[in-house]
Amino acid sequence: MRADAQRNAAKLRAAAAGLFQEQGLQVSLKEIARRAGVSHGTLYNLFGSREALLDEVVADLAAARLGAAARRALSCPDAWEGFAGYVSEVCELQAVDPAMGDVLTRRFPDASRLMAVCDNSFTAAESIIERARLDGSLRADFTASDLLFFFASHAPLARAAASAGSDAWRRGVAFMLDGLRTAAATPVPAGPMSVEQINRLLVP
Amino acid sequence: MRADAQRNAAKLRAAAAGLFQEQGLQVSLKEIARRAGVSHGTLYNLFGSREALLDEVVADLAAARLGAAARRALSCPDAWEGFAGYVSEVCELQAVDPAMGDVLTRRFPDASRLMAVCDNSFTAAESIIERARLDGSLRADFTASDLLFFFASHAPLARAAASAGSDAWRRGVAFMLDGLRTAAATPVPAGPMSVEQINRLLVP
DNA sequence: AGACATGTTGACCACGGGGTCAAGTTATGG
DNA sequence: CCATAACTTGACCCCGTGGTCAACATGTCT
């Protein structure tokens, strides 16, 4: 790879990271190139697709943040505190950083590294949920796919609220969490979706 | 108005009603004209804007459905049953009919009749909430704007789930409702948004 | 320094959205 | 039955997206 190409790739990565974070994972590729001060042809030349860019720019960051949240949850002495903290933390990530909001929400089946991050995160969520369930604090009928569903529906409005300077999105999370305690549980009127179903749901 | 124009307007209204219901309130106007078997110029000619079409085609229907749900809620002997039934019913409307999903969610400030329907619906929600709060069954810190927030975040995924043949969206509603009972309440970490704030949020 | 590979560019394609308007068509009233 | 006002049409404008590629520019290696 020639030196100037390397420089351009770096500029593109930086611009992409910035725009993903500001506007979410669906920003136009031409806009990324524009911000990088480079022709969009060059972007296609060096990366070829949005998915490749995502894998290079977003995957590691997302993995780090989601991994840290999960670790924190599992190392929390109280299982419920761990679970509730995890949910709040992920919601905060989604509210504050549009890119994170889209990671768990919008599916990019061809961004293999990013998909792996999602899968890992899902597995981690399963552990966190399982732990709180065994502990008796989390209602028994709550599954990881319910959590994914919640994250996915919550992200867009939370982002909008946060970018308007409000933290009112925390209320919805709090209401939900109150409903997830074993003590609050009431029979649930439908079966959970499978992971595949949810994934299909999220591919628009 | 000439007879043929009247006929075309009827065809356009029918096509619009169908497409709004199938795909939501943002379908392309050209597609509506296509389905009506009419040039898109005619659509602009007879209606002038998407908002006018909404006011003619969606407003009454939405008013009827939301009004019926609200009436049912208020006439329910048990205040909590009324509230919970209302929430479920509105969520079902949103899941089953994309147009209804968008009515409370996407804001069309220039569709004055539709806006009026939203406002009425909000007022009705306030009554239903107030009643259940006074009754002691609904937690005291829950407001109508919280409900609107919930509806808005829930609608898109519920719609997707329903159109994939799943009713798993009911689970999220059930979890939420369990968290809204007074018995389940825990202090909430932020203040509610004002109606204006929420409205601003929903205008994309 | 020069030649060749490597990289860059921006015009171009196809698609779709909203919206306008001159020209052509058609209903209707006298 | 025909003049005219009312209406319809579709080509056209703008904007944006994703994506390709011949022509040009520039690093790099001998």
C-alpha cells in the first residue's frame, strides 16, 4: 500500500468514526468522503463498502464498551444490581452515541466483525440475565431476546432525547426495570422471539 | 369541482388510505398516485400536500379508534384495568396498522386535523392516567408524556414484529405495565419531558 | 531521473424522493 | 354541438443516495 493511500485511509477512518458517532451508522458514504477531504471514489477504492468501514472503525470500539459493561455487570456482587446497571449502561451508550445505538439495532449482516460483537454481547447478556434469574431477583420469564427487543425499540428515541439535552429517557428504563423484578411479575401474554426472528426483524 | 376530478380524488383517497395503512404515513406521494392509476401531478393538483391527504384520509379514522379505546378505558369499572387495557389496545393498533403507529409518533405539524386528534388523544390519556393514579393502582410519578414516549419508541418494532407474524411485542408491553403498578415503583432517576419537548423530539 | 505501478479523481450511471407547469384533453353549460 | 373553463398529463426541475471507471496524477523502485 502506498504511503498516500495509507494517509487517505486514515483520514477516512477518522471522518467515518466522527460521523458514525454523530449521526449513526447509516450516514452517506459520500458525506464521509467529503469530511475526509477525499473523493468518494477513493473511499470505494480503499474500503469497498460501508460494512468494511464499520468493521474497521466501529467494531473494536463497540466491543470494548459493551464488553466493559458486561464485565462490570458480572463482577457486581448483587446480581440484580449487575443486571439493572448493565441495562442502564447500555441504554446510556445508545442515548449518548448514535453509533452505539445502531450497533445493537440495525443489522449489517456483511459486517462480520461487527456481527461477532453483537453475538458476543448477546451471549454476555444471557449470562447476566441468567445470573439474576437464578438469584431470584429477575423474573423468570425474561429472556435475552426480550432485552434485545427493548434495546432496539428504545435506542432511537433515547438518542433523540439525549441530543435534545434531556435525560428523560432514563424514566422509561426505570419503569421497565421495575417491571422486571420477580416481585412485580404478572403472567406474560406471548412467547419470546427467537434470536433469528429478532435479527430478521432488525434488517430493514 | 368537475365530476372526473371528484372521481380522481376518491381514487386517490382510497389508494392513500391503503398505502398509509400498509406502509405508514411516509409512503411516497408518487406511489400513491401510481396505485390510484393517476398522474402524480393530479395528486398535487387535488390535494397539494401529504398533510392535506392525511387530514382527509387518516384523521377521522384515527380519531375514531383512539377515541373508542379511550372511552373503553374510562368506562371500565376498575381504573387499573382501564389504564392497562388502554395501553395494550393502543399498542395493538400501532402493531397492526402502520398508519396508527405513525399517528402518535411522527409529527406532521401542518396536518392540523391530525394534530388535533393527537392532542385530544393526549388529553384522554391524561384522564385515564389520572384516574388510575388517584385510584392508587398506577404509580404516582407516571405522566402522559411518559406514555407518549413509550408509544413512540414501541411503535416501530411492534409493527415489524406484527408484520412478521409475531405477537412478541406484547411481552414488552406487559413488562412495562408490571413496572407501572404502584407496588412495583422505585424512585425514578429523571424528570418527565414537557409535551412541547416530546413533540419537538418527534419531528425528525 | 525515469518508468511503471499504484492511487485519485470527478464525471457519469441508475434509482428514488418532492415538486412544477406548459401543453393537451375532457366535462359541462349555454 | 361547441366554446371554454376545468382538469390531467408526463416531461422536466431539484436534490439526494449507492456505485463504476477512464483519464489523470503521483509515489516508489531501480
